[in-house]
Amino acid sequence: MWDLDKYKSNIAVITESGEKVTYAEFSQHCEELRANISSRCLVFSLCRNEIGSLVGYVGFLNAKIVPLMLKSDLDEELLQSLIATYKPDFLYLPSDMKERFSDCSVFYEKLNYALLKTSYDKAYPLNDDLALLLTTSGSTGSPKLVRQSYKNIEANTASIVEYLELTETARAITTLPMNYTYGISIINTHLWVGASLVLTEKALMQKEFWQQLKAFEATSFGGVPYTYEMLNRLRFERMSLPSLRYVTQAGGKLSPELHEKFVRWAMGAGKKFIVMYGQTEATARMSYLSSEKALEKYGSMGVAIPGGKFSLIDVDGNAITQPDTVGELVYTGENVTLGYAECGEDLAKGDERGGRLETGDM
């Protein structure tokens, strides 16, 4: 998925403590972890915005091991239900959580993360194209998962890199969970071009976050509508953030008033404010509003990403060609995911969507 050796001397990760990890060092961590898993299988990865968690995500995908990304503080009952439903071969989790799984054996431990072997052994076949499993935004209380392929992730990553014009000089600071499709897309794109990630568990409302952003010279961060509501209360526009180049917004519709306010802030500060639209079912992004059109079209979700296309359909599924007519938004592109999984047997399924997603949005 990523050619880590291509950028050996570049900084891949900066931790909260200020440790700088090169791509060569990061690649070595990934190799050490994957050496403990002999073949393609299912792993549950309990995520934090820490280097151990990131090593798991990247190492697993590069080794064709399929992770289900879950937040580390997931409700215990739901976690146990997911384990019983999908029967993973391994659990990969923060070291301070391993005592909760005393029935599992520790295979490997480093960077404050531990790889635990469960009692299951390839309980369900995995489709060859299956790369990654994520919960959907509306299924946090159910076993329903989105099945993403290697092609999905590569296509969406390449598109985002193109429209954001990302280069190896970029440096994003984490504001979103590693188990969330928006947060993962930021990871994917930055590692794709040899850029850097500042990993922090600090929240935007904590002064330590802003200290880290300044000290480590982050060039961007992403946020959902709630993020920008909080930033508005913090009077974000008064902050001096010289290293920041742009900020992005997705994960729901931002109010037109706040959209306009942050666009005007960005223009005045010599930065970019980029609004995007996406779903886990489309890997991550489906559209973006360029900074050049941001003021003229504030409130809009923009245009389809490179390689994607939008259309509208009526209640009968027919294409709408007349303007000012409400219809359901349909997206087509290589980033449309394979479909859902609701049980272990579903992991063997192939592509059920054929690159077409009826978004459910009107």
C-alpha cells in the first residue's frame, strides 16, 4: 500500500514527546510486528493516536493482513459482541489493556502496544480484495461493517493527494480518531507522499494541542462541524499559527454562516479552508470545494473528486436532468467500497456495488 523505503530519511511521525521517527525506522517497526503473524488473517486493532497504533495499521495493510479499526475505549459489551461475531485471529491493543484479555497469549509487545493471539484460527475466509474493515457512522451499536478494498483505498488516496496538492513537505496533526474514515484518509495521504504526521491524543480544547501544533510546525488539520463550532468559541481566528497552510472540514454539513466565517479567516490569514463531503462507504471522500471557489460557493460541498462522478435519481431510480429538482445523490468511482459485512461469513464476499453508491443524501 505504501512504499515506506522510498522516503527513508524523511520524518514519518512526530510523537507527543517530540520524538521524530524516520520512514526507515517506522518501516522497521512495521516489519517487526508483521513478522509475528505468519499469514493473511483478521486482526482487531484498538486505536489511539499513538505510534504503536499507527505501526499496526500500516504494517497490517502492507502485509495483506486485514484489520478492523476500533476505538480503544469502545463499549466492552459491543467489543465482545464483535469478537464473538467475527472471531479475529489477533487483537492489537494498548499495553495497558492486555490484562482485560487474560485468555489470550501475548505474541509481541513494543511501542506501548501488544499483539494478542486469540483462540480463533482463520475462522472465516477473507476475500482476496478485502483490505480494511470499519464501522459505519450509523452502526456503532451493531456488528455492521464497511468492507474496503486495496483498490478503494489507493484510488481515494490518489484523488485526495491530487486535489489537496500534497507533497512531502506537508505535516498534519491528528484531530480525528484513527478508527474514523476521515482520520484514516489523512494518514493514508500523508504517508503516500512521504509527508509527516504529528500524533497526539490531545484535544483541540486543550492548550497542549496548540503548543504541539506550533512546536512541531504542523501545516494542516481536519475537523468535523463540531470542531469548527468549538474553534469559533475559542476565537480561533485570533491565534497566530504561522506554519499552518490549510484546514479541512468533513463529517457532516457545516452551517453556511460558519463556512463563510472560516473562509474569510483563511483568506485574510493567507491560508486555505477546504470543505469536503464523504462517507465510509466511499472509502472517505467524494467531493471537495476548492479554496479558489470557497467564498463564492460557501455552503456548497463542491465538485466530485478526481475520478468520481455525481448524479441525481428520483424515487423510481430514474436520472434527474432538470435543475432545481430534489433527488438522491448517487456517486460513482473506484473508491466506492465493496459493501457491508454483518457476520463473519460476509468477509468472503466480493464487490456488491460495482463502483456505484446511492448515498441516501437528498
